Amino acid sequence: MTGKELFKKAVFYEILQGLGLTFKHMLFGKTMTEQYPREKPSLPDGWRGAIVQLRYDDGSEKCVGCALCEAACPSHCITVESAEREDMPQKRYSKRYTLDMTRCVFCGFCVQACPVTALASSKEYELATTDKRELIMEMDDLLKLGDKYFPIREKRPQYTEDRFNFFKQNKASGFPVAHVPVVNVPIAKKGAA
Ligand code: SF4
Ligand code: SF4
């Protein structure tokens, strides 16, 4: 062993070298650590956080209770109970919509499956809680999150308005009934040629 190597061992040269680098970055370098939770990280646009429900511009919920999201969810964390709207026959809605966020893997399959774009991935990531029951979210919770992250709402489609107006106009006077003419078809007798 040479004298230089012996000296390096005696003064713990590698440790001093490492500490020198640390102090150099500490005193003169750019700080890379994010001071969370005081500083919030900036998330990319494609971030898939908590799933939320969206509304149309008139405040009505977009969900039509078709349960395609339930079928698409690989974690089986969505439960949809749908019913027909009393004020608009043939139009359905989610009577009860539950999303168990404790089982969600944020894959976004439900968002892709929804035919009316009623679901979206938000940038909500602060889901820590001491009570897991708070993470079993109902429609109102999901709509509130949707209002928070998607304040600009899509205009309600005109065809929905037309159907709604048609129903309102005809509700009092009675709906038109289709009169199908009754045609008497002669029944062929047995043995007839
Ligand atoms: S993001 Fe994936 S796991 Fe979560 S509710 Fe949607 S389909 Fe299910
Ligand atoms: S969120 Fe979309 S896919 Fe799910 S039940 Fe409602 S309309 Fe259907």
C-alpha cells in the first residue's frame, strides 16, 4: 500500500468526498424535494386519479344508469341500480350508484365504457382517511368531486330537450295512441285444399 492510499484510508477520504458532494448540492444546488403537503405537485394532464361523475350545463347528471361501467370494471367496485324516470318515460337514471374507492385501481376502463361520458378521471389523489367507509362513494359524493375538478360542463344535447318538451306538452292532454287497424285473417279449415 502506498503512502497516498494509506492517507486516504486514515482520513476516510471517500466519506469526505461524499459529504462534500452533499453540502455542495445543499448550499448551491437547485432544491428538487417537493415540500408536500405545503406544496402541491403539478400533475400531468393524463393523470388518472379518483373517478368522478359529471353533469350537463343545466345541472342534471349525465349518467343514464346503463351499468356498462359496472360491467367494464375489473375490480368490481361499481354498483349501479337503475330505474325509469317518472317525468320522462323510457329514460333511465341511476337510482343508486356506488363506487368503492378502496378497491379502485384507477385503470380508467369505466371512463372508456361510459356511452354518455358521464365519468372522468380527476386529479384527486388525497384519499387517505382513518375510516375506509368514507371511500365508498355514492352518486352525490362523485358529483361533488366532478363539480370541483370539471367546472366547465357539456351542453345538454338537444334531442334530450325535445323528448322532454314532447313529454311535458302531452302529459296533460294525454299521449297520442297509435291506432292499429284490426285485420281479420280467415283461418283455414282442416282438410281444406
Ligand atoms: S378506474 Fe378501473 S377499477 Fe376504478 S372504478 Fe373504473 S374500471 Fe373500476
Ligand atoms: S356512469 Fe356511464 S356507463 Fe356507468 S351507468 Fe352511468 S351512463 Fe352507464
